[in-house]
Amino acid sequence: MSLINRKIVFQLLLIILGLNSCTENIKTNYNKEEVYQTKERLSLFQTKFKYIDNIEVQNFDDYKLVKIKGKTSDLKYLLFSSNSKVDTLWPKADFYVAVPVRNITTLVASSIGYADALGCLDRIKAVSKKQYIYNSVVRDRIDSGEIVELGEMQQLDYEKLLSTNPDLFIQSDYSDNFEIDNRVQKAGIPTLLFSDWKETNPLGRAEWIKLIALFVQKEEMADSIFMEIERRYLSLKDTVAMIDEQKTALLGAPYKDVWYMPAGDSYKVQLLNDAAVDYKWRTEKGNASLPLSLEVVIKNQVDADVWIECPYRTFDKLIAQDSRFSIFKAFKNKEIYHYKRQLRDDGANNYWERGVGRPDELLSDIINVFHPNKYKTEMFYYEKLK
Amino acid sequence: MKDPKNIYIKFGVLFIILFIAIVGDLMVGSTYISFDEIVRTLIHGQDDSVNSFIIWELRLTKTIAAILVGIGLPVSGLLLQSLFRNPLAGPFVLGISSGASLGVAIYVMAGGASILASSWLLAGGLSLFSILGSLLVLMAVLAVSLRVNDTLSLLVVGLMFGSITAALVSVMQYFSSADLLQRFIVWTFGSLGGFTWMEVSILTGLVLISLILSVFIVKPMNAMLINEDYARSLGVSVKNIRMFVILISSVLAGSITAFAGPIVFIGVAIPHLARNFFNTSDHKILLLAVVLMGSILMLVCDIISQMPGYATVLPINSVTAIFGAPVVIWIILQNKRINARY
Amino acid sequence: MQDTNTHINIDVLALSNLSIGYKTEGAKKIIASNLNTALKSGQLVALLGENGSGKSTLIRTLCNLQSPLSGSISIMGEVLSQKRAKSIAVVLTSPVYAPNYTVYDMVSAGRYPYTNWLGKLSDKDHYIIQKSIESVGIKVLSERLIHSLSDGEHQRMMIAKALAQKSDIIILDEPTAHLDLINRVEITKLLQKLAREENKAILMATHELDLALQMADRLWLMSNGEIEEGAPEDLVISGVLQKVFAKLSLDFDHLSGGFKIKTETTKSIHFESALETNEEIWTKRALHRVGYIVENNPNNTLKLKYLKSTKKWILSNNGVEAEYFNLDKLLDDI
């Protein structure tokens, strides 16, 4: 085997075996010159997850163990107070993180929403690109240089990343087996694989705020925020629970020849169910999107009452994409809504930053659209096409 | 002398197969519509039913698109192969299709980023840029062809332009955002499904004009096939014919690429199959042969691309490549037989 | 040059102050200039010259494959315009493609200047094509693919195509290159016949001096940017031919009409040869080849005699005799 092949195999083995290493090789964010301003003790709050079933937090005397369960292996984070030393008697973990972290690099939009809710935006020091970020505070800080841009995930400036020396690196997890870039690993940067997008329950998705909270020691705050969100959501759900006649929904738009429709177990369909909205494909199993042809969608959903989450903001642009959309009843009745009400000029959509963490707001928008006589407020993310 | 009866029979067979292929393509789709209903709708015109809409606005447009592509690219390939006296010539060799890709890339990635912000592409703008890109390379190749009398050099120039445009496209990909890049990549897969009657009518017009022009140069092309010196001695204006061929090829390749994305191998492979089936190099016969066989093949590829069950549609390029690549290899193997005479 | 058909030879293709060459980057390179001559009907003219003398350039210029630098070319008195296809047919050396053409298809191409916009062949066209194929003697090859032909057959086919063009002038560039002797002779004979019987003006650029001397009606000799022309025998008698081809290592043999290679002759041998029989001539050639001057000098220590009755050579060297039944061994021993 050539040298390069050997290296790759070795790295793969490391990942598959859960990155286990001897104590001497423990990479932490502890061994730094930087002196923390406050010497915080580890918070005592016991984080529990109501809707997320693959994250587990165990509190011990001087450390916390956060376990994210995966298909074939688990990711373990050992969190300890930043004013204590690494104890060699601690259990094996993939990452040893001194909390609260002060220097976060994140590529995940929703994490910014959570950080904002928890009041720790100031800890974010590096992001992917300004054009993906809605939050005005963060955008200002990017302009002033306080926050660094690293580029897209596929073309990340690793040099810059390593030079900012983050305590925590948050990225999305697209694989099933926790793939982490080996450069990041080698540098010993604790990486949080954020897979909130995999949640099938809208409330479960929002509960990921608690995970962020663990790393910034704001668990109690996260807990109460989430409880409030949950309360609002369930109350909204109640207001429409009695409705018998359900309108039908059409979502999204095709891309070239394929129209990806959320399947029955996805969180979007859950929202529709909770909003008492009918949806043609809600009995389809699975979380992955259904790749449908335009023909199938027209055949089955031409009479859908309302078209939501359309990616175009005007009827002109919609019809220019494909003149055949005019066949839809929703088009004829002009009942089409997009989800870009909160949008920056360069394309950043707050739907992805704040919205996915606020299912109560999402539910509110859907109910607004489908049951206008039952409930009418300002919409957060949805807006009718012009 | 060739046996004309034989040729008529072969054409007859091709027409029959084409008819079957058209019917087949209309019948295949991700939803079931009965044959009776299809025939009824085609005869009586479009009414309010969903099925009728699907047949007229989705299936018929796709079928016609397949035929247009099946005509346009092989005709372009036929002319280029005869002009360059090279069995591997085609719209891609001359960089014309690459020019079209460059036009599309500019529109999607550079234009899309600054002008259209988060909007999606407008079909008209896209096709305009694609044809412009094609024409740009055409102009460059034309300019060179007037000064360089040597066909081989022209081929190399075409390849170089193809490389330049491909490189520019790569650079742009590197600098563009993820979703624009994604859009462009999806376009490169090629698709016949995005055709509405607007695109169909535009493309039909362009393909028809090109086809008619091609008929007029059938005779000089037969002379060009021997070699350029002999063609000249027989009275052919070689410079003019060269220009015509490049013009026709560019319009065909450019407009088809704009609407259907880059579709590979058809331009190179079909003329060879036609030559072999009819055992002739006579453009009188080959032009019609290529039109029929190209249409049939594209329809078959389209049928295959829709078959894998429920809704997944294979990218058309994958299917044409599976057919076309073996033919290209076979061409290269066959080429050893041909020794140019001294 | 009259034959039974009593054709009158007229100037069919006339060069007037013609200057030929190339234009590269604005600069002119003149290969030959001030060419004034004419091709007559009913004649086979051979264009000869050393490599680089401009034969190909002249041919290409006459065929309208490149432009003259100055001067004019006229056909039947009319200065050459674009439409030469019916006046001049060409046979070239450039490689031919058309992979699926049969011989018939290729010869049919000769009818190009006469057919309609689609290239449809009328009955008359077919007749002409068939006749052309027959007159070059390749009727059996009509349906063969052109790339399966031998060199000789290929040349005949291209000549048939030129014939099908029914032009008054046929210009050929090295028509006998790459052919074996028999084909070279046959092709040249064919061209001569076509010139005489069909009254065509045929110009062929060639290296075959022997054949040209024996079969051409006129020669155009190109050298130093000029053309010397005339009947072959005139050019030999006047010494022009020798001058053009003067080379240190060649001798022009007036008798055979060919060039003999000069060899160093350092030795001499006496050979009794009074009758000039075949054997004697060839024995002399062999001796000459290995460097012997043949003389009639009985005092020479080296003497050779050939006995026809017994078909053997008797070599006598200072009185010592030896017998040989072939020249090979004889030459070894000398």
C-alpha cells in the first residue's frame, strides 16, 4: 500500500474505533496560554431530553458525559470545568472539552439562532460566510473583522480555522458514522457534529438548544426557553385540533426534473399534522425526501388548496421557472406562500437560523395560512407570493 | 451502383421504428395513462383534465424535445466529421458545446450571484447566454479557420477553446456558492423534462432552419469528403462550406445545450451507426438516416431513463453515455482499417 | 502530331508572365517567375525538375489550389476565373478519405460540376461514369471500396474520375509515384492514349525521366525558376536536358536515354566482344560496375572471353586461365 493509502486507512480506523487513544494523547482545549476571566464551577443542572432520543447527558462530580448515539458508534464528549485539570482517571471520550467554551467556530445556521437565544453570540469567533447569516449582530461583527469567515464546508480555509484556535467547532453531520476531517482532529479541536436536521419531531429539533447550552454552561436557561416553546406549540396545536375539514398542502418546488417532497416522518409533515393540514404523502414512510416527477405531483396534487414553502417570491419568477405551474389550483387562486419573509439582500434566510429552532413560530405561520378564520396574527417567515 | 430498393426498405424500417419509439415515449411516464386516452387527447386536443394536461404539457413536449436533440446533435456531428475527415469529430471536439457550457456557467454562477440574488434562473436568460457562449467560440474558431487553411490545426484550436472554457468553468465553480454550484451541476446532467412549449417552439425553429441549410450543402459535403484539394478542383468553395458547417453546427449545439444541457456522445456515435447501417458515405442518404436514427436513439434513451420505477429519473446523459461510449470505442478500433491514400 | 482522327492541336492552357510562389507573413517567396508557355490539346506533357524546383507549386497553381503571385493563366484564351471545374481535372498525391466510397462513387464525383444541386446522377452521367471506368480498365473493380485497391488500381480510379469530368485539360501530380514498373508504364501509356484519342491536354509532373523521354510529346523542364520546353529529343540533342540534370555523379547516356552513374574506373580488362550480343553487353556492364574499363587491347594481362556455345566465361590472368559459369563468381575473383 502506498503511503497515502496507509494514512487514510489509519484515519478511518481511528474514526470507526471511536477515536480512542491513550491518555498521553488526550487532546483538549485545556492546555492553553489563555487565562479565563472567571473560574466557573461546573453547573449542577441535569439536562434531560424529552423529544430527542439519541443524546444522553450524565452528570458526575467533576465532569459531565454527553453521548450522541449514532448508527454504528457513539460520540462521547467529556465536559469539565475550565478551572480544573484533566484527570487521568476520567473515562475514555472522543473529546475533552473545558466549559464554558469561549471561542466557537460554527458552520451551522441553527446554532447561531440558539446562541442568540442563550445570549452567547459573543462567543462566536468564526463562521462560514456572511451571506449565510441573518443575525445582524453577527453580520456587523463580520464586517468589523471580529468574526472571521472560513468559506463553505467543501472549501473550508483550514489554515484560518486552525489559526483562530477554537474551543469548539460546530459542523453539520451528513454521514451516518460521524466523519470528522482529519486535519481538525489532528489539531485537537473538539468538534460538535450537529445533526438537528435529522430530527423528525419539530420540538425535537428545537431541543438541540440544550446541547449548545451544555457547552456554554447555560443549561438552566435553555431548559426554560425550551419549555416555553413547547408550551406555545402545544397550545397552538390545541386550537386547531378540533378541525375536521382539513385543507391540503403542496410544498416546495421542483429542481430540474425532480420535485423533492418531504415524506411522512419528516418534521415538516409533523408540523402539517399538528396544524391539522392534510398532505398527500403523509403516509409515506421515512424521513428522506421523495424524489417525485412533475407528472406525479401534478397528477396527485393539482387540487391542493395551498402551496407553501415555495422558493420564489413572486408569481412572475415562479411562472418563468416553468409555465406549467399554472395548472395548480393553488396557483389559480393565488394561494401560494414563500418562507423568505425574513431575508437579507444576499440571501440569508432567518427561517434556517431562528425558524427551525422555533417550531411554535413555524406552526403559527402554517395555521395562519391554512386556518385564517381560526387564528390570525403576523406571520414570521411565510409570506404570500406577490 | 447502390441498390436503391435496399435503401428504401431500410428507411421504411427506420420510419416504423421511429413511430413505435414515439408512441412508446408518450406512453412511458411516472404516472399511468392508458393508450386510448393518449390517442384521444392527441386527437381532440387539450381539455381540462389533468391527464390531458400531462400528455400535452409534459409528455408531448418531452418527446418532441428528444426528437429535436436526436436530430440536431447527430446532424452537427455528421457535418463536422465530414468537414474534418475525422471519425471522432463532434460538437464537443470543436469546443462549441463547451462554449455553451461557459455561457450557462456565467449565467448561473456569476450572474446568479450578483444580479438575481436568491431567485431562480429564468429560462430565457439561460438559453440566451448558452447560445452566446456557443457563438463566441464559433466566432473564434471561424476567425482562425479563415487564416488557417489546415483542417488539423483547426481541430486542435477547437480542442484548445474547449479546454479554456472548461477551465474557466472550473474556476467559477470554485468561487461560487454551494447552491449555485449545485444548480449548475444539475444542469450538466442533461434533461429533457424542462421543456415547455415555448422552449420547444424556439428549438424547433432553430433545428429546422439548420436542417434545411444542411440539405443545401449535401452535394459539396460529398466532395469535401474526398479531400479539400479535390473538392476545390471540382468547384466547391471550401472556405464557404467550412463556414456553413461551423455555423450550422454551432446553432444546433448551442441551442440544444442551452435547453437540454450538455448531452454527450450522440453527436459522434449516430453518424457512424448510420454510415454502417446504410454502408455509404453519401450525405444525401446519411442526412435523413442520421435524423431518423438519432431521434430513435434519443427516444429510447428517454424511455430507459424514465423506467426505473416510481419517480426517479436517470439523468439523460448517463443513458446516452452507456450507449455512446461503446460505439466510440468501436469507432477507434474500426479506424485502423482506413488508410488514407498517398 | 496528327493522328487518324485529324485533331488540330490548339493552345488550351496558356501561362502568361506567370510568377508562382508563396506569401508568408506578407513576404513573398518567388519559386519561379516569368513563365510563358502553353499546353496544347492532344499532347502529353511531362513536367520534370529536381526536388524543390517548383514542380508542385506550379501544379498547384495551375489547378487553382493556390494563387499565382502575378501574371495570368488562361484557358482557351479566357483568363482563368473561378469556374475551372469543367475545364481542368486533377489527379493529386494528397491522401484521399471517403471511407465508404466504392470505385463507382469516386468516379461519380467527377460529374460534380454537371449535376443538379442535390447531386443527382442522370442516365447520361451514369453512361459517362461507366465509360470512364472502362477506359482505364478497372471495370471489374466498380463496386470495390476505394481503400481496398492497390496503388495502381487507385491511380486508375482517380484518372477515371478525372475523365468523368469531361475536361479538356488533365493535370496530374506524380501519377506514377509508388507504383511498380509495370504499372508505371501502363499508366503512362494510358495517359498517352487519352491525350491522343480523346484530344486532351495532359500535363503530368513526374520524376520518371525514362518514361517521359519515351512517351511524352513535350517536356517542361523546371530549374532555377525557369521552364525550358520542347520535344524530348530536341532537348537531348541541344544539350538542355543534360544541363538541367547535370550532376557530378551522373552521366547522360545518349543511347539508352537514361542516366548512368559514374563509377571510378581504375583497372582495365580486355574483353573480346565483336558482336554486341546481349551477354556481351551485360558482361561489360558488370565489369564497369566493379570499376573496370573495357578495352580492346590484347596486350592486357587480364583477358576475358565468352563462349556462347558452352555458356561460359574464360578469364585469363597472365596466362593463367579459369572458367566461370556465372558472372558473380567471376567478379569475386577479379
